Amino acid sequence: MAWGRSAAVGVVAGAAGVAAMTVAEKVEQRITGRPDSFVPARTLERLLGLAAARGRRARLRNLAMHLGQGALLGVMRGTMAGAGLRGPWSSLLFYAVRLTNDQTFENATGVGAPPWTWPRDELVVDLVHKAVYAFATGLVADVLAARWGPGPGQVHARLRPGRQPDVGPLPPV
């Protein structure tokens, strides 16, 4: 597996996932009338020790956190795809990573609260948007990684399906 190539695929896939999530958010906001959330901007400000911004600067910080976080997390999904962890099941695993990442940073900075304390409608909206991100990121990562053939996990499964410690190492590429 080419680690650098898989990471690069992940950055691209993560940015595509952020774009898909942003489009979904804007469509949802038009339908529901929900205003923009500045939780990402406030989280970034707390992480970097910055004063709270307003207006255009707050929107830029929101965008920076969305894009930065999405692209960096995409590295993990790109690495998963490079290793042969592809398809909807892998995107579902990655969905949990995305949710965990958000909640860890938001709660550690005091900007957010545990999701089980949220109003149900806010929770559903967040879960849907993060699912759009995770599955869009996964789709792009899987398509790009497939260009280089099966990953080590897929080769292993072809030799002997399941978790088998005695299959042995893969031949050098």
C-alpha cells in the first residue's frame, strides 16, 4: 500500500465530502430556516486561543474549520480505501470517526455538549449532515483508490477470507 498516495486521496476525498455536506446543509437551511451554526468557528477559536470573531471573520473561521477538519479526517478514509477497506461498511465505520472527532473537540473546548443532551431535531440534522460527509468522502476515496487495484486487505481476503493470522505477509509490490 502506498501510504502517501492514500493520504493524498483522502485529502481530496475529504474536501469533496465537505463540499457535499455544505451543499446539503444549505439546502436543509433553506427548507427549515435554520441559521448557520458557528460551533465550528468557536471550536477553532478555543483551540487556537483566539477571541470570538463576528461577521465575515466568523464565517471564514467556520469555513476553515469545516474544510481543515474534513480534509484531515479524509486522510483516514483515504488510508482505509488504500488498505482495501472500501464500500458502504467502511464509510459507516468512518462515520463514527467523524462524529467522535467533532464531539471530542467541541466538548473538550466547552463549545459543545454531549449529543444525548441536544434537542432531537438538532441531533437529527447533525447526524444527517455528518452522514453525507462520511459517505461522500468514502465514495470519492474508494473510486480513487480503486484506480491502483485491490488493497492489501482485499488481497488477503482473496487468499483466504476472514481474519486469518496464518495467511502470511503479502508479496512485495
